[in-house]
Amino acid sequence: MSLEPYQRKFIEWAIEQNALTFGTYTLKSGRVSPYFYDAAKFNKGSAFVSIGQFYADVLKNLELNYEVVFGSAYKGIPIALSTVNALIEKYNLDIAYSFNRKEKKNHGEGGNIVGASLKGNVLIVDDVISVGTAIRECLNIVIENGGNPVGIVIALDRQERGTGEITVVQQIEQEYNLPVKTIITLDNIVQYITERGGYEEHLIMIKEYQDIYGVKK
């Protein structure tokens, strides 16, 4: 399957921004990965605008009814803000945003939610799903605060195995009965660097990683 133009554009842009890099990285899960995606590298105004447009383009093609875009602290916060900004600028869709605090406030407005209240249908945005711990925490925050999660959009699906022989993303979809849409997947990255050339050593390491942690194809 060929890469969609927006996927190729995103991969090239992420590499240019040093958000997608290749080497040896120890993840929060303890796994040693041959590549790393770091959304914190999108730390300039131009990058803020661009990342939101990629998310908004994915959302525009989804037939989902949602009132709030939620991003969890901390990396999900700028993603949520840039996404709703792109939705109004590009598609004239005026959607509320919301995010959580790491620590609950007991003064002022109080609580652990900033922005719109999590009532009604909520669309969750995040950077990446690997083993699924962070996105489950995010879903629980939405549910505990009265929201109804209707979908998730992430930049990268690492396509790592969950329970049994399905990916973590597929497992999340089944557990919560909602769609998880991505801008790119690890397979897209592999296809891109294979076609481009010059990444042969990294390709070998990625395929070895997939053999250990990915779903058998």
C-alpha cells in the first residue's frame, strides 16, 4: 500500500523538526527502541500551527460528533490547543478544548480540568501509543469527569503488541468501543525510509524490534 501524500509530508516534516529520530532510545516502558518520536520538538509557533493542521485533517475525515477536544498533561495540551485552532482556521469548526492538571487545585476555580468541562462527547488527542498506559489514563480522566470519549487521534501508532496477537491500538478500540485514528504508523515510517534509502542500518534494527514487540504478519 502506497503512502498517502499527507503521511509522506508528515514523516518528512517530523524528521526535519528532529521529532522523528533514529538511534537507540530507552522508552518509559523499559523497551529499547531504534527510533523515537518526540512531539516536544514542535516548540515554535510555525510548528504549533502545522501539527494542528495534520490532526485537524484527520478529524475532518471522521464522521464523529464531538464538542470538546481533550489533551492530557503535558504533551497533549499543545496538541489539543493547536488542533482546535486549526479546526476553526481551516474548516470553520468552533470546537472547545480541555486539558487536565497533574495536581488538583483546591483554590480559585479548583479541580483538575482546565478549559471546557468534560461533558458530552469528547475527542482525545495524543502524540503516540506504545504500550497503552498513558492513553488508558487519559480515557479514565475523561470518563471520571463525566465525559463520553468518542474517538482518539494520535500522530504515531508504534503498532506494538497488546494482549494476544492484536496491537495495543486495536485492543484500545475493542476495550472502549471507539475508533483510534493515526496520522502515521510504524509501517508507514518503514515504507518511507525504505523508499528513500540511506537508512539501511536503522531498518534492520526496526525490523528486529518489530519481530520482538510487534504483531506477527
